[in-house]
Amino acid sequence: MTTTQDRSTDEANATDEPSDPSSSATNPVGHSQPGFELPDGEEPAATCERCARPFPTTMHHDLHLGEVHAEALTGRERERYEDALEAETDELFVYHLKVIAALAGMYAVLVLVYMVVLSL
Ligand SMILES: [Zn+2]
């Protein structure tokens, strides 16, 4: 008897579930937006005013504005997007230099080991 009552209350709770998104929609920061959950106790550095998506840095926020909301940017937002894009390009260039240096180092070590093995 109690199990059927439990089931009926579970079903009642299940039908109440659709009312929950309305409560999460009132979340001012948008932490519960699907696909963009933050770890507990972590606050975003910036949040998009247009789609409520949180970002770990303001640079990521500026890049998001230029790539997703490009049609509605103000002059200041476009300027920040171009600065962030340039900073990202510089970081990517340095990353590529590090990858090339790592590959060259591994190749040099491999050649040295091969030469040592052949001389034995
Ligand atoms: Zn957005």
C-alpha cells in the first residue's frame, strides 16, 4: 500500500518538474543554464548580459560578444572584442612556438639516442 502511495507522490513530483525551469529562469546570474554550469563556490569573472552565459575571464566574455552577438555590439564592446582577438592571436602564436620547440627537442633527443644505439 505504501509503495503505491510513494509512487503516486513521485509521479506528482514528476509533474511538478516543469515548474522548476521557471524558478531557474529567475536565477540572475544564469549559473543553471544548460551546458554552462559552474563548480560550486566558483564565481564567473563576467556574465553575458544578452544570454546570461558565465565566463572565467573578461577576455573570454569579450570574445563571446564579438563572435555570438556581433550584430548588436556597441563601439566600446567592438573595441574590447578586437583587443581580445589580438591578445588571443598573440597567445596562440606563442603556443605554436612552444609546440615547435617541443617537437624539435624531441626530434633531437630521438636522433641522439638513435646514434648512441647504432654506435654500440
Ligand atoms: Zn551571450
